[in-house]
Amino acid sequence: MNNSKPVIAILGGTGQLGTGLARRWLQAGYTLIIGSRDLEKAEQAVADLRNVLAERGISSADVQAMDNCSAAECASIVTLCVPFSHQESTLQSVKAMLEGKILIDVTVPLVPPKVARVQLPDQGSAGQIAQLLLGDGVDVVSAFQNVPAPHLKEDGPLDCDVLVCGNNKEARAAVIELAEAAGMRAFHAGPIQNAAAVEAMTSVLIFINKQYKSHAGVRITGVDT
Amino acid sequence: MNNSKPVIAILGGTGQLGTGLARRWLQAGYTLIIGSRDLEKAEQAVADLRNVLAERGISSADVQAMDNCSAAECASIVTLCVPFSHQESTLQSVKAMLEGKILIDVTVPLVPPKVARVQLPDQGSAGQIAQLLLGDGVDVVSAFQNVPAPHLKEDGPLDCDVLVCGNNKEARAAVIELAEAAGMRAFHAGPIQNAAAVEAMTSVLIFINKQYKSHAGVRITGVDT
């Protein structure tokens, strides 16, 4: 593995958002581990990623498949890309491997069937659930919830920004660097409590997408970066 | 008064956001009433508005000052622009005058001193507080929380969008028309529960403004309007 950049694991990395981020990070030269509860699914996702990268002339992508626990153990930054209903169980299963690391929480607390309606959890946000569950030894950073996943498949910069919330500024800065490497502007957006704004905005974007037949994203205006 | 367009009252209309919206709506030909608990403050705001409009060559602005109750009584669309700590008492005082009308709630549930931290109320959002308090006879529409007020003083289109939440689609459409008249794009953003996303985003924008020394706003991307 390449040690000049952090090794990134994506747990639940077999969906559209996880594989889209993985592909962009691989193209930026990061080492990736695709994690899944089901190793075969992770292997299939890695094979698909290799094909997509080969189409772009990249034959040496540094990516492998693992079960979620091994993926969390082997990475220094771990990204959680699972449905809200699996957030707590997945975090419990990898908690011991996350000490001293950054956990990027992409969880959106959608409550089916009304996913276009904001229904935040009692704890305030999925980001706060993760931070409470993992304790202060893990830097939870909430990000990427508002990225319109279909556009991740495209090449070049994305017309959406990433709002990065977490209690540790250096950890936020590391995730901002990853967002930029994936083709997005990203902003320090405050402590982990502020994840509520971004998570709730996802339901607004789902509503807008239904209403206007779009793949909407969010941009911050009025800030020079 | 001019009856071709709805008469708009702005309660707590003496601040930067209220007078900024009032000026833009007056320039678009609406009839405005500036309401305040303190009639003298409302009269001063109206005098200031007349001066600002005179500088732009407009001498016949249709605007007057009233106490909040009279303002709510005389208007068909009532805008609430007061601090969160005055939201409930102001709504209680004008509740009887709002039946059958649209109440535009601009309240952001900031909890000083940590206004850059999301701290949503137990009811979910200030918008839901207003709808619960006023009952189904009033169409509460939540809007304008994310407008960077300093930019309202400028002329021309604003580089921010308005997310419009409320349970009645026609009422949302009326508020979208008002946002557009004031120089902003506006979107149907879902039921009143979704106000939580927009209200919470205000704390994120306050954090961003401190961090990046900006007057940040939000734009929706990927939607043709």
C-alpha cells in the first residue's frame, strides 16, 4: 500500500455514494478499502471499480475488499456509508478498531416511508449518535450527506459543496482535504451538533428532487475559499 | 391602499431583515405595514424606508407604521421577524387577527450565546411552534431565515435562494412569489417540519461567517426553475 496518503476505508462502500467517492479518491491517489458485511459484495464493488477506472486508463488502482471490521482496522480514516437503520450496529461492530482515528459519518437519519420530511433523532443528529457511541477517542466528522450521488459518477468538479461538522478542527480539515480531492469545495461548518442542519437538508433536497425532477445539491455563496 | 396585490405586514419589521424585505417589496409595488410593539420605532423605520426609497427616485411608497396587532389585522399576509425569545408572545398577541391568513415565519431558534451551534427546539423547529400555536386555520410558511441581511440593502438579484416550507402548497406558492419579487430564487421545500433544516442551516451560516469572515448564503444547484 501507498503510505504517503492516509488509507481510507468505506464501510457500506458498495452503494452509489460509497463507490462514487471511492473512485474519485482512487483517481486522486489514495489507497482505498471497500468494506461490507458481505465480503462478496465488497469484492464485486472492487471489481466494478477496477473496470470503471480501466475505462479511464487507470490500471493500478490501490483498492481491495474486506469485511467491515478488517477494513476499519487497516485504515486510518473510516467512512461510514450505511443506511440509518444500520448505523448503530455497524459502529458497535467496528468500535474497537476506530480508537484514535477519524470516522467520517455520512449517515442521514431518514425515516421511511416519509424520507422527504425532516425527522431528526432525539439525540439531535446521526453525527451526534456516532460521537456519543464512539466516545471522545474517535473524531467523528459529519460530511457528504448532501452530495447528489448520481453526479459522483461524472468526471470533474461537482456543482455542490460539502459542509463538514465535527468537534476537532484538525479532523475537519483532513475531511475538507478529502472532499477537495474528490472534486468538491468544502467548508468548516461547526461542531458535531451542526450535522443536524446538513442531515435535515437531505430531506429538503429529496423533496426538491421529487417536486422539480432534479438531482439537487447545495452551494454556499458569499465566501471566498 | 393598492388592492391589486396582497397587503403585507412585517411584525418586528424594524430590523435589518424586516426593513430590507420591506424596501424590496415596496419597490415591487406591494403595500406594506411595518409593525412593532413600539409604534414610535415602527414610525422611525417607515421614515427611514421613505428616505431610502426617495434616494432611488421613489416618492410614493405605500407604507405605514402600526402596532403589531393593527398591522396583523390590516394585512392579508403577515411576516414575523422577531427574535426567537419573542416568537410565542408576539404570535399569542396577534393570533386572533391571523385566521385565514398566511403567516410567514422567519424565526430562527438561536439560543445565545452559542448561536453558531444548532440547538433546535423540542417541537422540531420554530415553524412547527408557530403552526401548533396558531392552529390549522392559519397557513404557516417558513422562509427567509438564510438570507444574508446585509445584502438585502443592495439592489438587484441576491446570490442566495429561499427554501419555503409549509403544509399548504398554495400558501408556499404565494411566498415563493414574494421571494421572487424581492430578487431571490425560491423553492418548494416541503412541509413545515422541513423548516428545521433551514433554521439549523442559519447556525451553520453563522459559523461559516465567523470562520471565513463572510456574509454567506445558500444556493440550490441542479434545478432548473
